[in-house]
Amino acid sequence: MCDRLFDAAVNGDRRALARAISRIDDAAEGVLAAVAALKPRRRQGPGAPFVLGITGPPGAGKSTFTSRVVTMARAAGETVAVVAVDPSSPFSGGAILGDRLRMERHAGDSGVFIRSLSSRGHLGGLSRATTQVVDLLDAAGFDVIIVETVGVGQSEMAVMGVADTVLVILTPESGDVVQTMKAGLLEVADVFAVNKADRVGAEGLCRNLEMMVHMGAPPAGEDVHWTIPVHGCIATDGQGVDAVLDATRAHLAWCQAEGRARWEKRRGLGRIRSFLDIVSSDARMAARRALEENGLGEAIAAGDINPYSAAKAWSR
């Protein structure tokens, strides 16, 4: 069943694509085998498709910027898929922001596919299913895949494993450059964009980011190095967005040339992370089933057995 569904999705059936993504998100039976049988073009190298990660703190304007990127890519004749990872409801586990609503202007465009995924409490700014969904969208032939993360600040490292280029969007209200460094965004970013650049403090933040990038560069001659560009923009009216997107394309070109080894290393680490995510997710589901068996959950809740001893006994 999964094989036929995934075949239809890869061959352009958008309803089948939506259903296949739902099955991935639900970790349905047979999904891993179906994903493993896909033939993503990225196995051959970066750029087909161009996977752009967009991250940054909540309220930075990521969805507005993403909508602009979609518009400009479509104007260039490219097909676009957007995977918007939202925070999850602690009750239903579903996405609670619904970025599809915020990008509804593209809903009638057959060259655009937008899907929200719940993070389901997964750390790293992405959901467990994100990499699998990107592989499916890759195999389905999209030119550009945008992965917009949940924006959880200090846990954005996961996007590096799936994206060719990571764009970090900040605003003057995001905090000072020290906080940015503490959040690890210097290690994550391939391009910085200071959105809402018409606000007080935007120019100062740009200067501080540029200084931070310069201080973080390795000594000359030690390694192949990409100098992270910093651009101001106003996503709501499109001002400066062209320059930001040109910078992301320049980074992609670098990945295809002198930065290829760096790209390969990052993709390798991403594959390892995917393996660990799948294994840990399976273990968590098995542990939940164990709670429902033999009264283990009731015993832990009642304090008859402490969770540490129970976990140790279960894991043996």
C-alpha cells in the first residue's frame, strides 16, 4: 500500500503526496521501507533540489520571508515545496500555528506545495519526520524545498543536517549579539538576515553580526571557509529580500565547488542524526506501550516503583 502511494506521490499526484506525508508523520507501518526505496537527487550532490533552511527566534518574520521566497522562486519558473515545522500541542500532538494559513496566497498555485508538520516535542527545531519528508519532496521533483523551523532558539542545529543552506533571520528585538552566540546561531548560519531593518537597532545588530562573523573566521590558509554574509531586509514589503536570496544562492554555488567536502560532511552528520532520531522514536513508542502493560504505568504514577528503577529494568 505504501509503495503504490509513494509511487503516485513521486509521479506528481498531489493528493497522494499529502497522504504519503501524513503516513510519514504518523510513522505508519511500511513507511521506512517506502522512504528507503526513494531515489532523492541530492544523493548526487547539492542543488537539485535546493534545500533552504529558514530559522530564527519566534516572531522574526520567518513565515513572511518564506512567502516572499516562494513568490520569487515561482516568478523564476521554479516549483517550490514548503515544510513548516510548528510547535506541537501538548494535548493532541498536532501543529498549533498552521503556517499554511499564513501562506494561503499560494494555495491555488499548482507549482507550490505547503505542508505543516508538528514538532511533536522533538528537540532541534525539526520534527522526526522532516528529513523523510524532504527526501520524498526531492524524489517528487521540486526545484526548491524550504524547511522553516519551529524557531526554538538554542536547539536549531538539526536544520544543518537537512538543508544545503541555512538562513538565520533575526530582528532588532531578538537580543544582542552575545545572546546570538549563546544560542549557537553562528555555527548554524550560512547567511544572516536582519528583518524589520527599518526599526531602531537594526543597523547596530548588522554591524555586530559582521564583527562576530569576522572574529569567528579561521586563520587564513587553515581551511576552506565560507564567510557568512549579513543583510538587512524588510520582508513585509520585499525590501532587501533579493540580496538575501542572492547570498543563499551564492552559498549553494560554494557548496557545489570548493565547499563540496563541507557539504558532504554536513549531509553525513545529518544521515547519522536521522538514524538516531528513528531509533530513539521507536524506543519511546515501545516504552509507551510498556507503560500500558502489566500495570507498569499505574505503578510508576502511584509511586510503587520509581521511574529510574523502572527504566533500568525495562531497558535490559
